[in-house]
Amino acid sequence: MRASAVQGRRLGLWLALICAFGVFRGAGAKRKLKEQEIIQRILNNYDWRVRPRGLNASWPDTGGPVLVTVNIYLRSISKIDDVNMEYSAQFTFREEWVDARLAYGRFEDESTEVPPFVVLATSENADQSQQIWMPDTFFQNEKEARRHLIDKPNVLIRIHKDGSILYSVRLSLVLSCPMSLEFYPLDRQNCLIDLASYAYTTQDIKYEWKATNPVQQKDGLRQSLPSFELQDVVTKYCTSKTNTGEYSCLRTQMVLRREFSYYLLQLYIPSFMLVIVSWVSFWLDKDSVPARVTLGVTTLLTMTTQERLPSSGINAKLPPVSYTKAIDVWIGVCLAFIFGALLEFALVNYAARKDMTSCGQRMMKQLPQDGYRPLSGSQPRTSFCCRIFVRRYKERSKRIDVVSRLVTTSHLFA
């Protein structure tokens, strides 16, 4: 009997200790609000059509403009089109602002715990972003745009307990990029991404770049372009005034340098070789009329075809512009050298025919009669080099060829 009584007292003591420990833990535990409950509470009586108050205390009525902080993560740049002056870009666009109406930190107390942020999920059929106010941002130089929906809409809306909101979306845009082609193909282009509010003026919305890393780049983006190199990315402000008011605007300027190696191999070296080939006619005999004519005409036609062929010509890859480009100067100089070589042969042929008619007169030079010799001062004075040159090359056609060789060689190695 005594043993059973002792065991009963021990069991009761253990049960009392367990109950006391449970009551102690229950008194210290907090109830954690679920995201669904938080969203239902903050969206109750919330009007998404009214913009939130700003944070400027000097504006007692509206609180001043809503400060929207922006940053961009560049994923890819492709299809830089010189003809249409446009390019394609894919990036993650992020905006951050504060809406005090959505702050749910007030739900937290000694017995209730709230998460640091909640996420508004989106679907293809229901855009949850319409449940809260959002900036009406648009891209000023955008031609085409689309959002990514695979596998789910690539949209993130995160609401923090202090009312700050993060909006992130992945976009693919075709943007206009006006180009200046005076130095083509040694040019640098500045392609822009301009964003602004469509309806709200600077009194309602003010855009600012994020203080650190406003534009981030995917690894390898600078070397991923086939015909350009991304040299630099600069962030600027482009606030503009229109008839309807002054609008805040942000600008991303991408400095793109055109890769020269393609044009060096496909245009500059072949055209330079054509010019050298056209100069070969200066070393051919003046009587080789078919060879020199064929060489000159062939190189001239080849150079013209290389420039103007619709499928592969240099002008087929460029828009028709009213000014002269650097490539036009190069092609014009090459055509001038080739055409000059062809004209040189025409001059040589003409001089050769004149030499044949006056050959007898040059070889027959008689002395004056009665022993009279003209004074040395009456003879034309020429330099020693010129006399040697004339004695060595007595035919004018040969002299023209020799001078052409010297001139072209000096230009080649100058």
C-alpha cells in the first residue's frame, strides 16, 4: 500500500511539472499571422485607384510626390539593326516605393508575429498588381514589348511590413536607337532606354536611380554581341516638359562600339588587294593591250560590285542617309585609284602612238652649218637626274609607266 501511494505521489508530481512547463511555454509563444490573413486585412477598404501619400512633410495635403526608386538588371542585348535603327533588349525591371496604407507592422504585438514581407502572387488570368496602386511607367523609345509568361508570369510584388513595395518584372523590348553613321564602320553608338510616367507629373511621381548598382549586367553580356562591344552603361536623368506638364524621366545610355574585324576581312583587305592588282598593269608592256585593258576593267567592275551588290554589298546593310560615311570615302578612294590605273594605260597607249610617229625626228639631229655652235646658255637647263631619266627612258610611254610605278609605290609605303 505504501509503495503504491509513493508511486502515485511521484506520478502526480511529474504531471504537475509537465503542465507547469506547458503553461510557461504557452505564455511565451506568439501567434504568427499567415500571409493570406495579412493580405486580406491590408486590402480591406483599400482603393488602388488613389496614389499613396508622399514622404515629404512640407506638403501637408499630399505629402509631395511618390518617390519611385528604379534599378535594371540587363540580361541580353541582341538584333542591333542598322537599317531600322533599333535593337532588342531583355532585362529585369524593378521599382520600389512606399505606400503607408499597405503597412502591416501595426498588426504585430506581444502575442502576434508578422513576417518581414508578403508576396502577391500573379497568374495569367488575374493580375494581382491591380489590387494595389502602381506607377504607370512606360518606355518612351519602345517599339514592341512583351512580358514573359512561361512557366508562370515573371512578375514579383513584395510588400514589406513598413509599407515599402518591390515590383519586379522581366521584359523583352524592341527599342529605337537613332544612329550617327559618319564614322561607319569605326563608329560608336549610344542606345538608350528611357522610362517615365505616362499620366503623373513631377508633382505626383518622381523617379530616382538606386544609389548602388542602378544598372546590373549579366556575366558575359559585354562580349555576347556579335557585331558590337558594350563599352559602358551610364545612368542619367531626362525630365521633360510637354503641354500637359513636367514629367520625371530616367535614362540608361549604353555605349556600343562596332567590331572592326569583320569589315577588315570582308571589305578593307579585299578592296586594298584590288587596288594593288590594278597597279600591276604599270609593270606590263605597253603593247600588251588586251591584258592591261582586261585587268583594269575587271578590277573596276569587281570593286563596284563589292560596294553595290544588293545581297552582300556594304550599302545593303545600311539605311540610305544623306551624308557621307567613312566607308564611302574609302571606297571612293579605291575606285579613284583603280580608275586612274585604267586612264593611265589610255595615256600610255596614246603616248606610244605619238612616239612611233616622231621617232625619226628625235634620232636625226643635225649640227648647225658653217661651224657655228649655239652658246651653252641658249640650251635649256635641266637637272642631272632629269637628263639621266630622259636618256634612259627615251619613250614617253615608258616614262609615264615608270612615274606611275614610283607614285603608287610611294603611296603604298608612305
